Amino acid sequence: MIEESLNYSKLLSSLINEDGTLNEVVTSFLYQLFPRDLFVRAFSLLESTDLLIYILDTEKKLSEKPPGGETQDTKDHKNVENDQKASSASNSPHHIPEANNLDSLINACYEKDSTKIFRLIVQQANQDIAPFYVDLEKWFCSCDEYAGLLCEKLRSEKSLAEQLINHKGSIPSENQDDFAKIRLQSDSVIARHDKIMCPHLLAFAILLQTSQSVLRYFTKGPTPGVFIFTVAEIDDWLKLHLNVV
């Protein structure tokens, strides 16, 4: 199949042109590529201000201000964050730290062999509905759509691993596709995203399994729709877990 030969990470990385603008041609192609209007719904999430990326930073290395104080990008990020807090996050159960040096946070999200711990949250407009939790490293989402797809696979006589895991074998690093990669000892274990994927997984995969330019576009403008925060205190990190689980 053509789809099996695609490098999704490289394809999705080309969403953003070299000048930092959205590539309309690639966007139109992706609308057609993914089933069940998945890309349409995922792209809407990327612009919704409902996607939150938390990074555990107990050593406060990412929380330090850049030399010379705040950058204009950080100020802009704070302004958007404050608008978001005023409209919806004031009633949120989460502890939301102040925005820090945004460039450092973006770099941290793409560090090779990083041991940093991330928490990916999709907050809901209705505060009575619990936020969704996404784990890219295990290709998991807590939403009902993901659970429904998983239940369908459980009815099969085949194991979930047979149905949902693709062992690619040894792949040169320059050809490695990070999209839907499951973080195990082997770098060649890929989730069958054609079999199980929700818009929340796709949205975060676009942000974190493609390139820094894509993450930068959706966090720094022209109209930031995704927010990155650090959590320095372990108590606050545990509260974040309790408010989602």
C-alpha cells in the first residue's frame, strides 16, 4: 500500500514552510489522507487553545528566564495564556504555572533520548467533563473514541499486539518515521495508527513527532493555539495527575 511507504513524520513536518507559514498544499493533501475526518478534527484542536503540554522540571532548568529578561515571544505567549485563563482556565482543576522561555520549552520537547516527563492534556469547554489524557509513548488516549476502537479489536481472536503493533525491523536513522512510535527498547515498534487513532492522538503527534517548526508554529503564532508549561514542584505534578485520572 502507498500509505505504508509514507514517512508520516517527514510529511507532517512539511506542514510549515521555511518562512514559518502554513503550507496550504500539504494541508489539503492531509485532509484527504486520514480517515474519518481525523485530520480536520485534529487540526481544529491545534487551533482551539485546548491542548496543554506540561513538562516536569524539578531542577527548574527550563523555568529560568533567558539572559536579559523576557523575550517578546515569551511576553506574547503570556498574553495569550492570560486571555485563556480569563475565559476558561479560571475554573480549571489544573495548577497552571506561568509561561517561561518558550524557545527552551520547544527545544526540550525535541531533545534526542530525553528523559523528561511530559503530561499531555486536552481540556474540555464544559468544566464538568474531565480532561482527556494522551500518552504518545504508549499510543493511548483516555477519550471514548479511542476506547471504542480498542473494544472493537478485543472482539477479535488475534491479540492486540498482532492487530495494533507494526515491527518495522532495523531502519536507518535518516529514514526513521517517528509518527506513532511506541517508546520501547526497540526504535522500530510503531503503532498501527490506521487501526487505532483519535483526533487527540493525531494532534499531539503532529506537535511532538514531526519537527520543532511545527510545534513552534502552533505555540508561537500567528495565533497560538497550544500551550507549554513547566511544573517544578512534585506536589503540583501529582495534583495534575489526580485532576485528570
